[in-house]
Amino acid sequence: MSDPTRRLCSVCGGPAQNGVAPYARECRDCGFLWSELEPVIRDKHTSAEPLRETERLEGLSRLRRGNAFRMMDRIAQVDGAPTLAGARLLDVGSAHGWFLEAARDRGAEVEGIEPDPELHRFSVERGLPVTEGFFPEDLPPGAGDYDWIVFNDVLEHVPDPRSVLRACAGHLADGGIVVVNGPSRRGIFFRTARRLHRLGYRAPLDRMWQLGLPSPHLSYFEPLTLRALAELEGFTEIHRFPLPTLSRHGLRERLAYAGSIPGPVRLGMWCVLRAAYPVIGLLPRDIQVQVFQRGGGGRGPR
């Protein structure tokens, strides 16, 4: 059963109206989007059909590794942000450990927390310090304060993102930052998928919400709504920037591990995306990074 409190917007408390998809809701006041999908992520308490990890690795590894270094390079230029060298960094939902490896290469003292036991095992076998469980309740005792807390494609999957941001505030050192990297409803793919859904072609929007996967999207942010949500917990946005949405390498595999899309449809999507790749970078990006610092002055980017 869906949580009745999700009928109210978690950003402004406004009333919900039906979104384009039958499982989606949209705030009438601020436009925040969320879903009533039920996550069944694999952990020690639940079970779900596993993702095809080989296809997932091939489809995402090059893009995620490249984006990790892009993120660190951009944040390093922000006045007041803690430097990465020597910083304590926590990657929430660290998955395969790509960001942890990149941050460790830049001199950070890294830790991860990951609820999926297979991904946890994968990371530990590669020598990464990752705890199995959920943030913040499964952090090791005495975990202390972090300089960076990072969410890479994670915050949109959690049922209560505001409570997660509140927990971040309690685990940050003075001047520490929260980095949220995730999909944006402003992006060209999401906008196109919504228009296609209105015309009766549902598969692209279902894919954007990750319908049928163990951990679907429960929220779809855009920069202003995420900033408003963070401000409710005492954060100030200090930087914002987009990241590449696609990589030619692994595109077929990335589409393949989304099992809810029929094979012929995936093939058609692959052909269209390959043909459009040269101009995609000129269009509104579907991946947005926002950097928040506890307290601070100013209103940040707009």
C-alpha cells in the first residue's frame, strides 16, 4: 500500500494532483514530482529479482567513472568547499564503488554504505571500505563527521528525501558539503518521455521512472525543488552543474538491463539515441549535480 502522506508534497506541503503516469503525483503549488511505486531492493530483509550485473557494469561503468572525475574537478573550483585531499568522504548507496575509487585516487579517506548485498560484496572484494545497510541507521558506531556526503543516483530512490538530508546535517563536519547527483525533470529525455506518454507511448516514461526494477524512482527533482527541500534542513546551495547523460560505449547494455522494455523497443531506442548523440550535449541535460553546505549565506545558483 502507498503511504497516504505522499499525497502531500514533501517540499512545500501542497496538495497532489495526478501526474502524467498513473503511478505519479505532481504538486499543484511547486511542481515537485513523486511516485507511488514500491521499492523492493535486495537487502538482508527482502528479496527481489536481481539485475543483470554484467550488463549493468558494461552499460554504466565508463560514464559513471568519467562523471565522478568531472564532479570532483568542478567542486574543487568552488570557494568554501572542502578540498578532497585528506577529506573524509561517505558515498551513500555506493553501488559498484566507482565514485569511491575515483575519490580515493584524489587523496580522500573514503567510506561507502550500500544496501544491496551483491554490490556490497563486489565492493569489499575489490578492497573498498563499504558497510552493508542503509543510511543513516546502519552506519558503523562512532562513524563521526564527514567532510563530503555524496549521493550518486540515490536520493531519488529513497522514500523520504527530507529525512535523509536532515540526517546528513547530523553527520557533517563544520563546512562539510552534501553532493547530490541525480536525474532532473528539466532534461530533454524526461520532457520527451512525458510528451510521448500523453500520446499513448508509455515505455520511455516508464523507463525514466524505472518501473519494474527493484528500486524505482520515488522522486523526480528539478534544481529549484531540490534546493527548496535542502533549505528546509538548513542547507545553502553553493554550486550546480550538469553532467553528460549518455556514453556511446555501453549504450546497448544500459538499455538491455532495463527488463521492462521489450526488445524491439530497446533496439529502436538505441538507434535513435545513437543517431542523436552529436546534438544531445546541446540540449537540456537529464543529469544535474547540486552541492549544498550546512548554513552559509546567499541563495546560491538559480
